[in-house]
Amino acid sequence: MRCCYLSEKEKCFFCRKEISEDLVRCPYCNVAAHKPELQRWILRHGTCPRCGRELKPYAK
């Protein structure tokens, strides 16, 4: 399943900074992250960093 985009302001799971753009969420647990940071994680691990469910990389 691919990550979905949202426009709400959230804190990034990785850097803990507020996300003002390029926010993505895991479709299973709703963890929020900056798109580039989550994309790097998915390319390395293939899973969500929080819930561990399998995720596929999304288009750039």
C-alpha cells in the first residue's frame, strides 16, 4: 500500500520538526513524516518505522 498525502501541520516522526509541506502518512497507523525522510526509510526497510507494516515507495 502506498502512503497518502495530507495537508495538516504535524511533527515529523524522524526529525520532530513541524511539517508545513511534503507531509505523508502511513495508511495503517497514520504516523506523519516529511516525504523525503519517509521515502528514504521505505527504500531501506520496506516498512513503516512505527507500525512495521509493509509499505511500497511512492512516486517522486
